[in-house]
Amino acid sequence: MNNFTDLSLSAVLKRNLAAHGFENPTPVQAAAIPAALERRDVVATSQTGSGKTMAFVLPMLSQLLEPPVAAGVQAVILTPTRELAIQIHEVFGKLAAGTPVKAAVVVGGLNENSQLQNIRRGAQVLIATPGRLNDFLERRLVKLGKVHLLVLDEADRMLDMGFLPTITRIIEATPEARQTLFFSATIEKSVAHLIDKHLKDPVRVSIGSATKPAADVDLHLYEVDKTRKHDLLRALLHREQGSFLVFARTKHGAERLAKRLATEGVKATAIHGDRTQNQRNRALKGFQVGDYRVLVATDVAARGIHVDDIAHVVNFDLPQVPEDFIHRVGRTGRAGRRGVASTFATREERSEIRRIERALTLTLARQTEPAAAPEAVILPVAAKAWTPSST
Ligand code: AMP
């Protein structure tokens, strides 16, 4: 399949794809969509940024649009974080425009009444994090007895977060005759077990290596003293163009770094677990539309940030585990564009770097520090560059 028009999708879906400029499926879409349309179970290992969201949203919509279109929950997408759920909902909104199919986002940290209202109004699709959906199930606020399509998105991450018992309860609340689409960056033992237990003769789709960053990301390494990291970041901001997603190890570190950049005139904001959902949404939206050039994030908060055109990912602090390196770096170089990922490491962290390189069988290109940013070049503080966490 080279073009979406080759698929037997309804006219409205084809129109919506064209309206958003989607012409050619990505490899994971080309492999997974035809199998999903045939109602087969699918297990796909593919990298972040590979287009997996449309790989499950398109066949889901296609099935739900088959007449007669009925109200009530028939499909569930389980995903690890609120941010991912919201971004899946955005993709859903684009593709479902002009159709009677509606989705309800069911996630913790946001008001449950409006979520319940959307369900009661007849939403056919739930885009949910496991905790909140399970809570609704236990309180008998939602029924999953008519679900015929279940999507597990970023399954490995959900298991890492300790959601196995919750996911199992949700799966068991759906009919056994359902179709299951399963997406995971890695297939470790616990993931394989979940697949064996709940999927039926799945079609396996493996795109590229799940343990390697996309080929179109340049991986740079700067050995730098801890006290000089900030200056190095400023020098890169001065030398390079485009937006920066910067990873810090702690919530406090992320907050401090964004604040300091903002006082230096860089349009920067932060996203981490101590900020409210509204603050996170505002920060993410502001970064998406270019109000902020820099978004500083922790690993957990950054799960599922889908922003096109992130030119530069910076590992200001090293990730805790090599897999997080892949997830971080996967935020740039998306959908065929080139990106740069710069890792800052101190001399003492050399062994950590070697561990990452060995685990991922890659070599980071050692760089020398660019010239320091002149003080005056960074623009004066913009009023909206920082949203205080007290708002
Ligand atoms: P995902 O892996 O679902 O997060 O998608 C990564 C990015 O690729 C998103 O920004 C999508 O808008 C974009 N994308 C997904 N499918 C396509 C496609 N067929 N053509 C062009 N861009 C796409």
C-alpha cells in the first residue's frame, strides 16, 4: 500500500486524510492498517514518531462507521499518560471530523463529570489511562460489554508504570470475541506474556529496531562540567535554530532550568509532575504553537509529547535507563525530518554513556563546545515566557 487511497476506507476518512495532507502511509501504518481492517489482532513494535496513532485510529473509525452507526462504548484505547490520551484525541478529532463517531477522554487529574457526560452522550470510543477507566468500571459508571476493539498503546510503558493488574481487569471487562491492537516499543517477557494471554493469532508488525533511535537524528555528545551545562545550552540555543525539548532529571531541576532561561530572555516553560494538568496543557500547547521555544520536561511528563518539528532534543541530565534515551530522542526527527539530539554528560558519567552506547549499539558523536552565547543576543524577557506554577 503506497497511498491511503489504495485502502478501502470510507470517503469521509479519505477526505479527512487529504485535508490534513496525509497521503502516504508510514511503514507501520502500511503494515498494520490492512490487517486491522480484516479484523485481525495486531502486535506492532515500532518507534516513537512512526505514525502508530493513525495506525490504530484509522481502522477503528472505519469499523465504527460501518452502518448502522450506534451510540455507546464499542472501542477502547488504553494509553499510559494523560498527555498521550489528549494527543490521541487530537488525531481522532482530525480523522473523525464530519462523522457521527465521538470519543471521550477518560484520564485522571481532570474533572470526571465532563468525562462521564461525554460517555453518557453516546461516545463510541474511550481514550483512557488505565487508572481512571478502572475506577469508573469499579464504580459501575461505564460498561465495556459491547467493546469489539481494544487498543493497547505503549504497552511496555504501561507495564513499567505498574498497570498490569489494572489493565488485566479492564481487558477482562471486555468481551473475549473482541479484536485487540497492541503497540509496544519493546517486547520484553512481561509484554510477551500479556500478548500470549489476551491476543488471538496476532499479525506481527515490526518496523525498524525498537532499540535504536530513528536514523535521521544526529546524536551528539558534549562532555561538560556540571556547572557549565547551562552555558552550553545557551550556546546551542544561540547557534542553532528551531525549538528545543530539554530533559531534566528532576521536577525541581526542570522548573529551575526553565525559570532561569526565562529570566535570561529565552521563551521557555516546563512540564513536570508538580504542575497541574491545566498548566501542563498550557505549556504543551504554547510549545506546539511556538509561543515557547524551549520546553523543559521530566521523562514521565514527556511521555507522548507529540509536537512536530522539534529541531533539537537536549539531554541536559542523562536518562535513568537506556530505553528513556530512545523515547527522548524519538521526539525529534519525526515523520522523515532531520533532528539533532545533544547529550550533556560530565566526566564522571563516562561509564553511563558507555552503558547507553552498548545497550543501544550506537556511538554518540563527540562534539567540542560551541562558542559561548553573547549576553546581549538573547532577547529580553517576554512577559508570557514563564507561567508561574502558582497560577
Ligand atoms: P505518532 O507516531 O503517531 O506519534 O506520529 C508521529 C508524527 O507523524 C505525527 O506528528 C503525525 O502527524 C505524523 N504522521 C503520522 N502519519 C503520517 C503520514 N502518513 N504522513 C505524514 N505524517 C504522518
